[in-house]
Amino acid sequence: MNARAILLCVLLALVAAVSWWGLQAPLRAADQPRSLAKWQHGTLAFPISQPWHDELAEVLKTAPLLALTDPNAPTIVRHLLKQVTWMDPKSVKVDIAFPKGLRIRYQPRWPILRVLPPEGAPVYLSVDATLLPPGVQGALHEHVLDLPLDPGISLPAPGRRLANALVQEGIRMHVDALKVQEVTGLKVLRLERQEGYPVSAKEIPPAMTIVLADGTQLFWGRSSLTRDPLGNTFVVKMGILGSIVRQYPGLASISRVYLDRLPIRILDSKGAPLPFQDGVLLHVPKD
């Protein structure tokens, strides 16, 4: 082997040694336990208020030191994040982003109801009736509807579910209310227990009223997700409401519409009955 070939072999060996050392450095770093307290947010698709940020930071501070080479690290972090009361535990995904650290992706518990206790400040509930901690803001308000609570309902701690027939029916009614808003273009403000329905029937889903932004009340009955053999179906109610909106654009001068039972009744702002045409028959209120 001539000198040139020997020199080439030596150079290749040096390059291989340097490459091997370069690869080993990140591996050695990955073996070093690191604290999850040193974290930062990437691009956010939803706002994180300061109280929510602080709660997440406090939970991550309690995490043990973890190495990226620990195969249990993602599972440990995933279980840890279940303690964050505003985070949807089903959405949490933890991956190893070698060599930087752990990549965590998650969604918040999106609020759908702002419940209004007879006394005290309003609180927010997610779709599974979980009470959210203070800090709901920005785009998270987009589809939130108000729901006044009955007296005597005790609120759980944040992160716990509120078990109550009125609340459960309010959550189911959220679907119907958004459909009413979409089809009619009328802004829905809140849901409430239908006037006259007894509060004493605590275990039974109550009949509900949809209240529009201008105060108009749609006596809706039970939601489309609750079986009500005596009430009008969702399709019937939507069809009649559509006919009423065509006859009375924007429901102008209307204070109440009774859609849950036949015969359908419409009242003006003074409480007097109004006629309406549903496309086939002219319904004229009796004297």
C-alpha cells in the first residue's frame, strides 16, 4: 500500500471517528435526566389565559426528572397532564422530539355552557359537564350559551363533573340551539328550564326554552337527543319554526313561540295570539 493510500485510510478513519463522536453527543444528552419545568409553548390554535398557563406550569413542576431515552417518559407525562383541569385528557399526545425534548399536543376542554348559579359568579362547563377553572377567554366563548341553574345545586371543584338533570339536558339542547341559530340566522343567547316545569322533578330531563338575543322565547320542550314521545319531533319543530320566520322575518313583534306541543301558539309582545301559515294551513288563534 503506497503512502497516498495509507493517508486516505487515515483520513477516512478520522472522519468516521468524528462522525461517531458527533452522533454520540446527542445520545449522551438524551440519557441525561431533564426537568419538565423548562418548557415553552409552540404555535397555539386557541388562547391560553394566564391562570391556565400557571396551572399547567405547576403540574409540570411536579414531574420527575426524565431522560429522552426512557421508554416510559411519554406515558408518565401523559398521565401527569390528566391533572390539568382545563385540558382534555383524551386529546393529549406525547412524542419524543429527539434531541430537543418531548413534544406535547393537546386540546382544551371546550366550554359550551356558562352556568349561572342563583348566587355567586358564573362558571363554564365542557361538553361532558366538567367544570372548568377560571380563565376561559377569547375564541373559547364562540359557541357558549348561558344556562341559569336551579337553587340548591352545589358546584363541584374544577375538573370534576356536574351531575344534574337540568345541566345534562342543557348540554343536549346545545346541539338543537346551534341548529336553530344556523338555520334561522337568529342569535341564541341562553337555555333555561321551561316556565312551569317543576323543579322538584330533579331526576327527569326538564322541558327547555331557547331564549334569543332579543328576548324572544322558543318553548322547545326536550332536546332531539332526549326521547319525548308526547312532544313534537326535532324535524317538526324546525319545519314550523322555519315557516314562522318566513312569515315574521326576524320574529319581529313576537315574544313567545310554543313549538313543543300542538297546537302551535305564537304570542306578540303584548301576549296576544298571532296567526301563522305553515305552508299548508293557516292557523288562526281562537278567541
